[in-house]
Amino acid sequence: MKIKIKSDRIIVGNGLFDGFLYFEDGKIIEVTDKDIKCDVFYDFSGKYVSAGFIDMHTHGAGGHAFTMSSPTQVALGCDFHLAHGTTSIVPTISAGPFEIMEQAVDCIQQAKDGKLSKANILGGHLEGPYLSVNQAGAQCADYITKPIASQYERLVKKYPDGIARWTYAPENDTDGMFCKYLTSCGIVASAGHTDAKYSDMQVATENGCNLITHLYSCTSTVTRDHGFRSLGVVESAFLRDDLYVEIIADGKHLPLDLIKMIIKIKGIDKVALITDSLEIAGTTVTSGTMSGTDYIVEDGVCKLKDRSAFAGSVATADRLVRVICQCGYTVAQAVYMITCVPAKILHLISKGRLEKGFDADIVVFDDDINVSNVFVGGNLIQ
């Protein structure tokens, strides 16, 4: 069945196209100005038509967590994000006892293999336990360790298709063996929750690390030792063109001016937008306890109860696009950073663009970035 979409705002690359988008059997056939008769026709004139959003860092939403969960809960959390435009997702697992993290990977794998979600589950993201205690942030420091080869090798071998990325602290992987193992298995190695210096990042990048987890959130900066300065992760990200960065673009974790500075330095080709959302995203919850930590929700962000720091995001993908537009970028540029860039980072050869041969994962939204329609694999979900 051939399907046609008409719009004067089809997002192609960094610009807009006025014409028609055709797809069949889950794949885009053509984006053209030619009007061809089809079996099904949707007129979205006046609305933006975009490739589906890709969120590669989220802990849950709608009251559904991705850690200490079940396959059904994973699917429900993914479906909640789908309603806000996220057609492809990488459920994130927080640091904890390794057996609990393994159970979470198993749940994600089951949800993925069983196609329990209407969204594309790309595999899990382990955010820990090989992090820095000093940069733990909202992660529980009790479970943080240095990389243990017997531990991570067994998990990867058990779930060869269940892990898409792994965040770790490069300073605890001094020989780069953990990073090298991940990348040799096709897993994205990302530096995060880390006190690494530039020398640590050099080892990491030489062994395949090419991403910084939520830049400026739990990432080291310039330090001094007896007057001698060393670059941290932030400066390494700016200095090295081979490093991508992801940012929590909820407008709270990073002020708008800092977001603009990051994008100015790195360029839109190297910046990916993430929600890093908690399970309470999209709910009316205003306080509670997660992983033994008391929190409150106010000002559009989750904070520690004493308001000393943020505890996590409550954003969905549509909000990220909205915030980037508030920074002065076009809708097409904002969309690029949550479609094309994460697709490149995750090595997704058929997602992230509205082009011939790509998957028909499509989002339709208005000027205020309110999502009205979502297609996954060419199927209208809402």
C-alpha cells in the first residue's frame, strides 16, 4: 500500500521542502514535488513533517521506569515517549548492583525482541556502574566500581544485541581495554560521570570512545595541580573534533546561553539532544523517593529535596526541540540534532532522515512543537 503525505514544511536536512513524501512497506520511496496518486493520502499542510526523534538517553516516563522494571513497563515507558515524537529509543539503566542492571538489560531485550512497544527499541544504555564516585550526581555511589572484565564480558556475550551504549569514566579504564572491548562489539562507548583529564580522554578516543554523556552534567573541567592546569572532559570535547556530545536540552540543566555556546563551538553536526528523563516525566508527581534519594519537582525539573542540585529531567523530546528553537535555531536545525546526529552516533543507517530508502518513522507537529501524528515503520500510531 503506497502512502502519500503532503506538506509545505517537510524537514529535509537543515531546511524545509514543499511537496510530497511517499512511503510503502515501511520505507520512504521518494520526497518530491510530483503529485502521484496513492492508496492513502494525508494532508499536513501548515505542519512540520519530520523524521522520527531518536532519544538515546532516558530512564523512563509516564510513571514507567527502565531500571528495576519489567518488559511490559519498559514498553509502556517507550510508548509514552512515542506520543511525544520519539520513534526510536535507548532505555537507560542507572548504576546499581550488577545483577539488577543485568535484569534490566534482560527486560529491555525482551521488550525489544517481543516488539512489545510501538516504538523502535534500539537496545539498552548502561549508565554505570563504572563511573567516578566524585561525579556520581544522582547515581548511587555505593554501587560504583572500576571495570571488571569478567563481569562486563559475560553480560555482553549474554546479550549481544541488547546493549546499544555504555557510559563509563575513562580515568578508571587506564589501559583502554574496557572501551576497546565495547567498541569491538559494536557498542557505543561514552565518557560520563567522570573526572577524566585530557590524557585519559586521549586513551579513550584511541580505543573508540566518541561521545560525551550529558556535557556539563557530571563532567570534569580544568583543574590545577601546583599551578599546572589540566584540561577536563568539557575542554576535551571542545578541542577534539572526533567527539560528539549529548546535552540535556530541557532548558534547566543548561541555561540557553550555555546551550548556544556548546552548539557554536561543536556545530550542529556534533550535538545530540537527549531528555535523560526520569520515570516521573509526564506525570503529576511533585515529590517522592527514587533509589533512596528524596526529590521534589518544581520549575520544570526534578531537584534533590534540599534543592542543592538537580536530580533529573522531566522532559520529553518535543520539549527539547522547543528549547533549541528558543535558543535562536530553526526548527530544522533543532530536529537535525535529535534525528540525524543520534542516528550517526548509534550507526543507524536507515533512520534519522526523510530520504529514499530510509525507514518511514515520521513525526508531524505544529509551530509550538505539539505532536499530532506519529508513524513508525510506515504505520500510523496516532
